[in-house]
Amino acid sequence: MPRSSRSPGDPGALLEDVAHNPRPRRIAQRGRNTSRMAEDTSPNMTWFTCFACSLRTQAQQVLFNTCRCKLLCQKLMEKTGILLLCAFGFWMFSIHLPSKMKVWQDDSINGPLQSLRLYQEKVRHHSGEIQDLRGSMNQLIAKLQEMEAMSDEQKMAQKIMKMIHGDYIEKPDFALKSIGASIDFEHTSVTYNHEKAHSYWNWIQLWNYAQPPDVILEPNVTPGNCWAFEGDRGQVTIQLAQKVYLSNLTLQHIPKTISLSGSLDTAPKDFVIYGMEGSPKEEVFLGAFQFQPENIIQMFPLQNQPARAFSAVKVKISSNWGNPGFTCLYRVRVHGSVAPPREQPHQNPYPKRD
């Protein structure tokens, strides 16, 4: 509405404004009260006004602080409620999760888990076997290293001892003394008697260390345990326990590495073998051979064709490997069979015509 042109002091205008707007009425009353207080104010009321103003200011500050505290408390309560809600949800989830897990652990899961456990057990078992094999391999490697560290002489000595204690001729020996073979001294050379082979006491001979001829029929092949005859020519006749169809003869000598003299000049070299049968004994030539002392055990095939059975064998030596004084025989073996060998069928060189 447009303002009235009336003066402020006009009562009619005041009533009209009050009717239309109550706030100006309050302002007018406050103005009248102020004017009255100004009229009634005295110098003694000034301190009271200041005190009231200060109280009002403090009250406003207290109200302002209270409002801030209320806002903070409200925000804190909101966040606390959210945290409590989250904790409640987590608690409910933890309660229902085990039951869900039990439902999930069905046969489709237990089967793979069981197979996985079995696989783990197999892996552990094989790991133990691998460790055992590794230990065995380490032991073998250590032994091989020890063998490599050995000198050539030690290796040779070991081989010699194996050959001495082992019989590598896989054939029956019909010249063994233990099965009844013996020496025919009538057709055997005289044993070599050396002064060092005798033992004396006050010019009295106590015993003779020289070995008899039948030592060659025993398997004990050690240095000095041999039969010696004088010079480089001699013979020995072995009486077999029974008639044998002869096939091979083996000579054995000690190796150079264990020889006390360090040489093999007493070993036989060229020799001839005869089969003897009947009385007087008939000699049948079975072959002429040469013994190589580098090979301590040598087998010689006999020329017994057609096959005949003999009761004795003569070994006639015509030379040795350089010793002019005597020759040594360590062991003689005779091989063959009691039954006559099977004759191989004669093959016709001309093929049959159809």
C-alpha cells in the first residue's frame, strides 16, 4: 500500500498503521518506553545498563557455544549409529557364515580335497625315496673318488689278488689232487734242489723247502709255492683219476708285480702236450704251444681229433723265459669230459638240387 501523507504524530495515522501492521505498533511502543526511560533515567542507572549489556553478551556466547555442542553431539551420534549398524551387520554375517560354509562343503569339494591330500602323501613318500637315492649316490661317488685316488700299482695288486683267490676258468679240472689226480714220478723230471731250499743244523739237514711236483695240482698259487726243475728243459706227467676226453689245458703263473725277483724269467715258454694211454704208455701228440707270462692264466685248445679218452697227460717243456738255473711250474689244469663229445654233423659243401 502507498504510504500515507500523514504526520507521525497524528493519532489517526498511528491507529491506521497499527491496524494494518502490528510490528510498527511494537516499535512505537518501544519508542515511547524509551522516551520515558530517557526521561526517567538518571546518572545512577548507567552502571546497571552496562552490567545488563555484559550479561546479555555472555548469555549470547553461552547460547552460541551450546548450539555448537549440540551440532557436534548430533554428528557424533549419527556416526556412532552408523558404526553400530556396521558392527551389527558384521556380527550377523559372522553368525550365518559357518552355516553357509557347511552347506558349501559337499561331495564336489571333499573329493578334490581328498585327492589333493593323497597327492601330498605321495609327494612326501617320493621325496623320502629321492633323499635315500641321493645318499646312495653320494656314497657311490665317494667310493669312485677313492678308487680314482688309488695308484696304478694298488689297482693292479687288487686285480691280482682277485685272480689269485678266484677261479675264472669255468671248466672242470681233472688234474686236481683233491679228486684223485697224481704225479707219475717215473715219467717226471727231478725236482730242483737249491742250497737255499734246505734247512741245516750243525751240518745236519733238517728239512727241504723245495715243493714236490704234485703242488701243481693244487689251487694255491702264491709266490714260491711252485714245482721247479733244473735248467730250461723238463717234463711232468699227470695221472688222471679216470679216463677223460681231453679238450683243453691251462697253465697258470704268478704276475710280475708280486714276484720276489721282479721278473718272470723262470716261467715256461715253449712246451708240447701228449696224451698217454695203455701199458707201455702210448704217447699221442696233442699240440705245441707257447706260454706268454704277461697273461698269468692261459688256456690252450688240444688237437684231439678224432676224440680219444686218455688216463694221463704229459707236459714237456723245451724252454723258459731266460733263467738258465731252473724253471717253475705253478699250476696245470686239464679240461675235457668223461663222456665222448657229440660229433658235429658233416655239412655237404654242395647244396642239394631240387
